[in-house]
Amino acid sequence: NFAPTENPEAAPKQAAAVPTQLEKPSLPVVGIIALGVTAQQVRDIQGEPVSGWEQRWEYGPSWVAFRCGVVIDWYSSTLRPLKVASEHPPATTKWSPPRHCKE
């Protein structure tokens, strides 16, 4: 009974190394919140919000706004910064929600 337990322990250690290597290249792409990022990606990047509703999640004084399940705006306070490249999305960024969006 003990031998099978030892073999599965060795296998997950080897398997864990492979996904870690695969995840590293994708981190720069989804490592920060950006316009068009999905709600699930925001959860993965920033964690659960302190409060909010479907269209706006609050992280203390910082917040992320959604439309059709994707990020359309944010404010990152220095008191509790979001994982974003700037305090607000750049004003010059032209972005629109998915075409199937009916909100």
C-alpha cells in the first residue's frame, strides 16, 4: 500500500514543473489588468474584490469597471493599487466591447 503512494507523489512533482514552465510565458500577457481582459482574468490577476457588483468591482479605493464581462475602465489608487500599467486606461486607447454585447 505504501509503494503506490510514493509513486504518485513523485509524478505530481514532475508534472508540476511542466505547467509552471508553460505559465511563465503567458504571465506578461495576462499579468496586468488591461482593457478587454475578462472578469475571470481580473480575478486571477488581482484576486477577489472587496465589494461591488457585476459591472464594477471595488478593491478598497481602487475599482475595475466591466461591460459584457470585460474590463472597460479602472482607477488604481496609491492606497491599494491595482495590477495595471497606469492609474486609468490611456485616453488615447480606442477599444470597444465584444460585438455580441447587448448591455
